[in-house]
Amino acid sequence: MKYVRKTSKDITDNFLIELLNDRGIIPSKNIQENFSFFSPTYSNELDPYKLDHILEAATLLLSHIKNGSHIRIYIDPDVDGYTSAATLYNYLVDVIKNIYGFTDFTISYHVPEGKEHGLKTVMKELINERICDLIVMPDSSSNDYEEHKTLKEMGYDIIVLDHHEAEKYSENAIVVNNQLSSEYGNKSRSGVGVVYKFLGVVEQLIEKEKQTNETNSHYLNYIDLVALGQISDMMNMTTMENRYICEYGLDHIKNKFFQELVTKQSYSLGDPPLTQIGVAFYITPLINALIRVGSDLEKERLFLAFIEPDTLVDSTKRGEKGKKETIATQSARNCTNAKSRQNREKDKAIELLNIQIIENCLDDNKILILNADDLNVSNTLTGLCAMGVAAEHKKPVMLGRISPDGYLKGSIRGRGESELKDFRAFLLESGLMDFVEGHGNAAGFSIKESNIDKLNDYANEKLKDINFNEGYYEADFIVNGNCSYLGDMITDLDKGKQLWGQNNDEPVIIVENITISDTDIKIIGANKDTLRFTFNGITYVKFKAASLISQIMDKFGKLNITAAGRANINRWNGSESPQILLDEIEIKVLEKSDF
């Protein structure tokens, strides 16, 4: 195991404040000066009118509402897309129709079949005949310039509420996009965040027309979906606006389908409060799984669960034929089943990819460039399969299919746990890629087939001194096992568990020189796959540790352990005790000469 301390100094007290200050997230070490960061409020919301064209878009929507138009919403196929569309739809029904009394307009929506984004995939539906008056594209379509032009010439009005990068504003659609808005400081709002700001302006226009002294904020009722979408789209959660959205939204979950998912995952999520990491690890993957591998009916009902959660449908639960259940309950179960189905498909694909690696001696290379043409899995699982291979072989992976024009196109997955922290940047530096677009260790790519061997040669030379099979940690704290303040550190860091998320990673603790006997290591749990030991009043736990357990079964006698893990408080029967949830341990058997 390799590790280095990434903080600028050794932090020995005031652990949470000092860490956040060292990361540049809070300005000082004075608790009072940082009060606003730990207690974000509505005042942290930025002025929505700093978003270009937002007033123009809101005015256009209201004119269509008053004219009794047909408004059609196109859903983007990810969690941000579903929550964006659901927030907009719910507001139009709950507030515009039921509270403000505008009932003449109609609303429809389109649930995507695959994972394609934007207008390109639905043009056939739109150009065969004019099917609506206003098209609304939440979370997509900023750069669909040709499609905007074609549809505008047919008489459609188009509103785009998006956060993706684009070269310019469209001349044939009203685009509200925080990336293009120079005066809007928060570039880390996702699509649902832009929708949320847009609805606030719509509400202000209506209240102004009513000429009342009331100040309503009905759009705030959907802030839970905004939090869900922003976390799922991996937005920077250190900006104060996003801090407010996330903390308030997760503390005030009103959407019944979101509540159903939280209840279903309550064991994995642990004790309240609900955290960003909890949502990212245990809620988002369920929804994404159904979007990837669900049937058309299941995806249709997934969106219905967000907008009409109490709708009764025939139960699909085993043993309950002829009974009814809410669509929220059914969709939550569908998400869980889809996750299992997705994992089975992924595991079969990885088996075939392992054969490809063995037969072609690809494991000799520093990165794995693999072909998915012979895999019987959907394109929607390419990234997931790449992630699985990367985890199994502990190497960066590029997995794609050969296009008719001779390019390998697909997904990359890097190894952030290694010394290569940004696989995307590494590939771009090679000068051999057609494109690599996305995050540092999770992105889409395209490379000429003729450049694949060149890329392998480049990677093998540049990465020759990196051992990807060895764990590598940039730790925030490195302490000795008998450290007197380790318990206080864990307790203090646990207070920040709602803060850990994108751009503010959960801190890593390295504990050196834990000296115990082999008999002190306990193998527990119903499946005997949980490892646990205690030293100096701190309990160290590793769940789902079957492979680790098999590695240490032959270790006998006195052991010296180096552990990498994360702070946690075990709360049980009213008592609290500090523990470290292990990522990895390194064990050395001590000889008598070591004493």
C-alpha cells in the first residue's frame, strides 16, 4: 500500500474545521466566521435573473399556458433528466393548474427508450406532424442548433433549460443555461437546478400579475428532487447555493417516490440524516439501473412514480396477484430488480471481456483497451462494464465498439485510487484521441482503430513506473495506531458527514503500526464476510471482505497492520463508539526480532 499526506500540514486538533480550511473550502479556522457554510439558508440562492433569457423563457411559457397550448416535455435519460422533467411537470399541475387556476393548457411528456440525449433522437416524432405548440427540453439540447432551426420553421416554440456546455446560444430556441450565462456564478447547477430557478421566475411573474402582496414560494416544494438530481449528476456541492439545495432538500423530502426509495434502502443508508454519499451510493444507482435496462413500461412507470406516486396499479409482487399497489412502491421494487438484472448482465459481459484479455495477452499492458462488439449487452452498460473490469484488474479501462468509419467509441473508467488520478487528461495528452469528454475517470471516448496500438505503446512507456495493483492513497490524516487523539478525530469528522460529496471527498485516514494477534481478528456476519478487530479503543470494520479474509487466513502470530479507511460512529442501543470503515489493510507478520 502506498500513501502520501495531501494536507499542507499535520492536523492534530479541530479536525473538521482545519481540514476544510486546508482544502480551501472555508476561509478561516474561526467557527463564527464559518457559520454560514455550516448553516446554509435561502439567502445563499443566487439571483435567478443572472441566468440569460430566463425572463424571456418564463414569459413564453406563461403565454402558452394562458393560450391553452399543448406543452410537451422531453425527458433526458438519467436521474438529473428525470428529476428535471418531474419538477417541471409537477409544478405545472400542482401549482399552475391547481393553485393558480390556469386549466386550459395540456401537458404531455416523452420517456426515452435508450440513453441518447437531446432532440436528435425524437425528430421523427416531431416532424411527421406538429404534435404540440411548445417543446420544453430540461437538461438537454443546448447545442441542437440544426434541430432547433427545423422545428422553429415548422412553427414550434422551444424552451431549453440546461447546464451542459455549448458553443453559443441558439437562434431558434430560448436557451437558459448557467454555463453560457456569464453573470451567473454557479456553474455547478445541474439541469434540475436550472429548472428550479426558472420556476421561481415563473411564479414571480404570476404573483406580479395578480398584484397581491403575497409572497409565495410554491416551487420550493420540489427542492428534494433538485437535491437528488444535482447529487446524481455529480455537481460541486461546496458552492453555497448547492450546499443549501442539498442540505435543505435532503432534510425535507416530500416526493413520495423519493421517500419510498429511501425507505427501501434504509439499512444501507444507516441512521439519519440522509447524506450526499448515501444518495450517490444507494439511491442514484437504483434509478440509473432501471433507466439502463428497464422495459419501456418500467421506464414509463418510473417517471409516473415521480409525478403520480399514489396511482394504484396491479401488483407485480410475487404472491400478490390480483392485488393493487401504488406505482411508487412498484417502481421502487422495479429499480431494485433492475439493479440485480443489470449486475447479472454486467457479470456475464465481464466474463467475456476476461477471456478477451487472456487470449490476447492484454494484461501485459498498463491500460486495457477492449472491444465490446461481441458482447450481448446494451450500449447503456458499456460504462458499467468498464468500471467492473477496472475494479477487477486494477487498471484503467477503455471499452468500446468499432464504428462503421473505423473508430473505437465507448467509455473509459480510470483508477482514482492509483497514482494516475486523471485518466481523461492522460489520454488527451497522448494526442492520439479523437475526443475524450466527461469526468477525469469516467468519460466517453473515440479513437481511430489504427491508433490503438500507438496508444498502448504510449501508455506502457509513460506508466511503466506505476503499479496499479497496489493501493495508493492521498490521505488527509496519517497517524499511529496508539494515537491518543484518534477517537476525537473520528468523532469530529463524523460531524461533517453531510458535507462529504463531489469536490469535498470523504477524508481518508491511514493508521500505521496497529499491533494485534491473529486471534484478535474476528470474522462475523450471517455470511461470514465481515472483518473486525479493535485496537486502542477504535474498532476497524470491513464489510463484504471475502477476498480480504481469504488473504489473511494464513497470517498467524503477532501482526503489524497498516489500515486505510474512513471515520464513522457506531450508534447502538443509545451508545456511541468510534470506528474506521476499512478500504484496505496491509498485514505484516512480526518476527521475534521485531519486538
